[in-house]
Amino acid sequence: MNEVDIYSKGEVARYLTCLADQGQVQPCKKLIVKHGHAEAYYPECIEKLASRLPANNVATDPTAYAGPGSYDWPKCPSDCPRFEQVDDLFQSVIREIRIPKPKLKNPPNSKELSPPEKVTLAWLWKHVPARFWASAIGILFAAFMLGIQASRLSLIKEMFGLGS
């Protein structure tokens, strides 16, 4: 039995067709392959009606750091109440449903901010967010207060020759 590369959606879909030939899964529209943990592809029934059988043809990582710690193949019930036949299981599983993004009627104007020839305080005041100014003022105030407190230490007084 060849090992299945679970990092390839095509290989997982191809193996599902083998499982369908063996009778383990049915060629059903509800069978999908999802991209998931550790960048691997996982087959599943969207109706959650399929049981799971441990895969012995997939490389796993017991630590689950470099890949999945375990991997299962679906087993469809033979009398599934939600079964919907598909002609080509591979194409049904491999396809991706893409929902187009709605287009905006009036796209917003995007003006790129180009740097001025000279950065002035006026330009900074206009283009720098207020929270940055508040942070800068807070840092300056904290440094000033730290300087005042440090000037009371005898070591600092001796270093700078400050009188007692």
C-alpha cells in the first residue's frame, strides 16, 4: 500500500476514489476535503454521518508539531439518508467553492501620503496621530521626573558636583 501525501489535495481526493471503488465511501456530493491542522487536507462528510477509520497509509507525527498526530479516512454508511450521487467523485472533492466578493459601487479615494521635502513640526502635527503625541509627551515627562528624583541621590550629587 502506497503512502498518501496528505499535504496534496489531489492525492487525498485520488485516494478517496480508491476508497469508493472498495466500497468504504460513496460517490456523494456531501464528501469534501478541507484544509486544516498542520497544512494537511482532511476528508469529511459535511453531514457528519460518516464514521472514521484510522489511516495506516499516512505519515503522522506523534508529537503533532511537524504534522498531524493521527489521521482518519471516512467510512460512509451504506444506507446514508443524505446521500447525493455524483458522477465523478474526484472532481466533486477537488473543486473549491469560491464565492465572489461583492464589488463596491463607489470605491474609496486612496490618496497616498508622500513625504514632504522638509519634515516640519507643522507637517508632523498634521500627519502624526494624537496617541503618538500623547505617548511622546508622557515619555518626556517621565524622563524629567526621573531626573528630578535621581538628583536627590548622593551618588549623582558627587558625580555632578552638586551641593548638598
